[in-house]
Amino acid sequence: MVVNVLQLPITLSAVLAQVPDTPAGRAGYYVGIGLAIVFSLGVIAFGLFAVVMAFVRRTKVWIITASIAACFLIGFGAFFTLAFIKGVKEGMQASSSTSGPAQSITGNALPYTLQVSPGWTVKRSQGVYDVLAAHGSSFVSVIAEPADLGGSSQIAEAARSRIKELGSDVVMSEPQPISIDGRDWLQFTVKCKVKLMPFAYQFYVYSGKEGSFQLIGWTFQNLWDREAAKIQESLLTFHFPKDQAAASPK
């Protein structure tokens, strides 16, 4: 059975769940964010005005107002300063974590290995995914099923049909043969919208005596040219156990 290959990972769906799917809902969401920003800027401007008026008028009302405003501005400034420092530290840690040996991931549902760069977050058994690795807005995953569907062309056809059902504005390349770990796989790319969000996908699919496998990597469409090589490099490190002889071509 070919499962929902376009299911969003938990890390991303948690973010997208906050954004309504309808145009009216999305408009209200972004208007709300804009009003919150305008309100915050208005409070800051009034606080600065109150401080100036306290020095100019020197009345009790303005002095009290300026004192309250000053406390707010100090707290506001401290919050953003701490956030900035935290962001710099996390950026330095992320930069340092991308150097070093690659992470080797072992299969959960079926035996295989996959390597990702250091610094990627790896989760197992996430929805339809046997393994799911993420770094920023880029994802690589493996869907592994024990059934032999009768060849790579069969799983490719089933996956492509499922994509057309679940995505919108779908554009797919034709499946092309590729050898991965001595087996005959098929590869194709997909650009489509999922919950109105534009994604680009790389698929490598195989079905044989070892089972059926879908290696899927994706990111946002506008990031594809930058992230594609990194995603493909990770997916192509897929290996079956050494004691499994390569299946005959189908």
C-alpha cells in the first residue's frame, strides 16, 4: 500500500497549523499580526514621548507616566537584547554542528542505512515516515514497507497517482532510472502545493524482494535550487545491509 507521501512532518505542520487555509482566514491572520506590530510600535512611541514630556513639563502626571513607560522600554529592550544574544549563540552552535562526521541512520521498519550531515535533527516513526531528518526548511525521509509491489515502476506509478490526488498545481518530471546501492530505482521531481504552501520534492522509489522504499526530500520551491544538492546527496547514501544481495532488475 502506498501511503500519503505528501503528509507534512510534525515540525512543519505545527507551524502551518497556525495559518488558516482559506484566503479570508489567511488575510485575517496576517492583518492580526500587522495590528500587533503597529500596536507595539505605538506603545514604544508613546513611551518615548512621555519621557520627553516629563523633562519638558515636569508635572507629576508626566513624571509618573514617563516612569511607567521607562520601565516598559527597559523591559522591551532587555527582551530583544537577550533574544538577539540567544540567536547569535544558536547560530554559532548551528555553524559548529555542521562540521564533523555524518550521522548514520538505521532503518526502523526495515533494515537499511542513510547518512545525513551533522546538525540535522533525526526522528523515527513520524507518521508515515520510518525516519525523518530536518535541517532548517529542508527535509529528507524514508517510507519503508515490507511488501514487494512488483517493481520500481509500480511504486512510482502509485506514488505519482497519489500525489495528483493530494496536491494542487502539480508539476512532475518523468521517472528516470538510477542505480542506488546496486539496485534499479526510479527518480522524479515534483513541484506542487500542499495546504496552499509551495513545495518541491525529490523522489527515489524502489520495490523488490527487500520491500518497497520511497526516499523523499523536500523544501520550499523558492529554496529548491539552493537546497536540492544537499537533499539529493543525503538520499543517495541509502544502503541495504551488506548480506542482502542485489535484486535482479525488474
